Amino acid sequence: MAPPNGVASEAVSQALAPARTRRVQSLWSEGWRRFRKHRLATFGAAVLVMMVVAVVAGPFVYRVPIDEIDFKAKLKGPSGAHPLGTDDLGQDLLARMLYGGRISLAVGVTAMLIAITVGTLVGATAGQLGGATDHALMRLTDLFLCLPQLPLLLLLVYLFRDTLKKVLGPEMGVFMLVVVVIGGLRWMPVARLVRAQFLSLREKEFVEAARALGASDTRIMFRHLLPNATGSIIVNATVTVAIAILLETALSFLGLGIKPPDTSLGLLVSTGQQAATTRPWLFYFPGLVIIIIALTINFVGDGLRDAFDPTQTRVRA
């Protein structure tokens, strides 16, 4: 007598489980192998990891308080006591850069998570459901894409800055406003990318098989389509981090971002730009760190794109 349908389905699932595991491991192993062969990406990843470790662990190793004032070393260039010099108050620039780099990276990562989450949900919903839902969500996306981002960013920060300062406090209020506004204005490219991936994947044989077996749209979306779009989402996430850091730098440069007593790399560039010719260390050191972070993140994103692109036949050097 043939086994019941439920028993047969369970047996088939158990038999296919090792194959699925091998397939997933093979995908990530192949991606990692191709990423390692991308020399610029591996170099960028190594530099980026060192910078992250520096800003996270640096303040515990270089124990100079960011608000400590050394009147004798006021406006002094790099020296043994102050490796990157001091500002017009005698504050150590290296200590302030380590602390400011931590805030800039936190802004970039948090804004990226907001943008990726919103964009993935919108794009996945539009690509999976299609029809009127797809049309409405994509027209909304097109509307946001047509808006001038930097002027809108400045306007939103200016309008809601004082309100959030009163509710969350000066430091947390400005931080949350900056990351929410930046993330809220960067989800559109992610949504269009995820939608395109879903439209391409939902016609594949494995999706048709899952649908024939009675899988719901939600299960197909989260168990079959979304994992196959993960590579593209990760690549876009790296680019979004770099863009968010640069936008935070622009806001701080214009006086609408992070405010003292907190500091960020963008704020250090803003306060040092007037002394760029007379005391160049105040402007060029934090500016150079911003450039390095943005470049290394873009190198890593380029390597991830090559590693997870199934159409690539070779890895670029």
C-alpha cells in the first residue's frame, strides 16, 4: 500500500534537504572564491576592516578625551603628543576623528538598514503581486525619484530638527533625524532593483513548481524569491552606506547635521575648511578618511557584484 501523501512529502523533503544545503553552500563558497580573486575588492575590504576596528577600538587604546583642552598645544601641527595635531581649542584631532568616525559609520549603517528594509519590502511586494499593486508602488517610487534629494533632505532636517531634539534629546534627536531622512530618501533604487529581480525570478521553474505544490505568495516571496535576490541587495547595501556617509558629511558641512559636543567626520571637515590653507591638518585628515571609507566601500560593492552575478564568466582584477 502506498504511503499517505503527507508521509511521501516528508520523505521527499528529507531526501532533498542535503541537496539544498549543498547548493546553498556552493553558492556562497563560489561567491567567496570569486570575491577573493577581485584584488581591488579584497584590498578595499582589508582597509575597511582596519578602519572599522580603529574607530571602534581606537578610543579604548588612544585614551585622550575628545573634549580635553591642551592650551600649550593650541593649533599645533602633528607631533609626538598629538599625532594629527590640535584644533583652535587645543583638542586632539586624532581622538576626535576616532570618535567622529564611529558616529559617521553608525549613520551610514543605520541609514542603509532603513533604506534596504523599506526598498526590499516595496520592491518584493510589487514584483510578487503585480497588477494594480505593482503599478501603484512603482508610481510612488517614481515620484520619490523625481524629488531633488539634497534640497529635500535639507528642508526635512531643518523642519523637524528642533522637535526631535525636545523629544529625544539633542544628540539622539539629531542622529535619528539624520538617519531616518537619509534612509527614507535612498530606498527607491533598492525597490526598483528588487522588483526587477522578482519579475525575472517568478517565472523560473522552481517558482512554478512551488506554486503547483500549493505554496502561498508569502512563502514563495520569502523562501524562494528573496534568497535568490540577496546578492543584489547586499551589493546595493554597500553603495548605500557610502552614499549615506557622504550625505551626512554634506549636512554637517552645511550646519544641519551632527552638532557639538558630538562630532563626526563631516563636522570636522566643516569646522576645518576655513583653515584649509593655514592649518591644513584640520581639513585634510578627516576629509581623507571620508574619501578612503567611500572608496573602499565602493571597491567592496564592486567585488560583491562580480561575485554574486551569475552572468559573470570571469572576475575582473
